[in-house]
Amino acid sequence: QTCEKFGLSLFNIYTCSKSFQSINECFKNDKINIKNFFDSGVASAVANLNDNEKKEGVACIDLGSKTSKVIVFINDKIVYTKVIPVGGEHVTTDISKGLDISRESSEHAKILYGTLSPQFNEKITINSKYFKNKLISRNLLFGIIKPRYEEIFEIIRDNIFDDLYARVSIKSLVITGGASKIYGITNISESIFNRKVRIGAVGNRQSFFYNKPEFSTLLGLIKL
């Protein structure tokens, strides 16, 4: 069958084996056969990390909407995994409350004008279906977004660095996921983690459509 639109809504959870088996039985009862299960954070890491990074020690941070998935590779082995309940939706909520606009308009403003570097008082227009258009300084938006990203990275850093082995062994970080697509994220994350950071990319420069961090988990799952 074909369709005009196709979407998936996902939420990452950890559960005991008994609950896992019960869920699997529910699928079987509806004649849905699950071939395999994979951790989405691992999938994102598989799509983005190269062999040298995985040997030397690297953390892959997948910044999603509601959660951030962290996977640490050392000597080609996964030594640390964590799902942390912070993500891009928290930034959108801050914008919505700070500017008194709808969540839809906040997401739109974040994507179009969001930055983690000051813009020298450039003026931007925030559009909304439910409110009158607002003319604001881009620095105002920066002032809302930057503290939240700093908090997100500090929470992730504290979780990773609580593990002494991971903290000592991590030489670099790769950031991916939809919330990683904001100008200035490399500089701010390097200052917080004190490690070399790059933004994840899937494919090569020619495959422009796929060479985007928001496709990391999907393409990693296909690869797995």
C-alpha cells in the first residue's frame, strides 16, 4: 500500500525482561512479527562514528525532542549507555513561555533563527497563527536558547563523567539528532565538555538529503 504521509512517534524506555516479553506477546497476538530490537542511541552511534573514534574513545550524544541518548565507545566496545530526559522540546517550551507565543511558532523560530552565538541585535519577525506578528531582537531569542542548551549539556556531562572510566577515556564527542542543528553548538559543547566535538553526518557530501544529523537513528537502524 502507498500513503501520502508517514510518521513515527517514539519514546525510549528501559524495562525488565518480563515486561519486554509481555509487549512482544502483544505484537505476536496481532500477527506483528518483530524481527529484532535495537537501542536507538546505539543506532545513531553506528551511523555516525568512525573506526578510529570508537577505538580512541568517543561519546555519541543524540539530541532528540524529549530525550538525549548517550553512547560511549572505548576500544571498539560500548562501555556506557544512558537515556537522559532532556532535549529540544525543552528549548521550544522556553521560547514559547519567554516570548508568549504558540509552541508551533516557537519551534518555527528556533529552526529559522535559533543560535548559540550573539547576533549583534539583528531584528527578526516572529510569525504566529494565534498572535500578532512580533518584531524582536535576535539576541533576545539567543538569551532564551543559550542557557537551556548549556543546562542540557551540563546535565549530560555530569551523567557521563560520573562514570570515571568513561570520563578519563573519552577523547572526543559526536553530537547528532534534530536538536543539534543550531548555529554555534560546537563551540558551546566544547567549552562544557572540554573535548573536541563534531556534528554527526551520515553518508557523504554528494548524498545531501541523507547527510543530516536528524536521519542518524533511522539510517543506523537500517544499517544494523
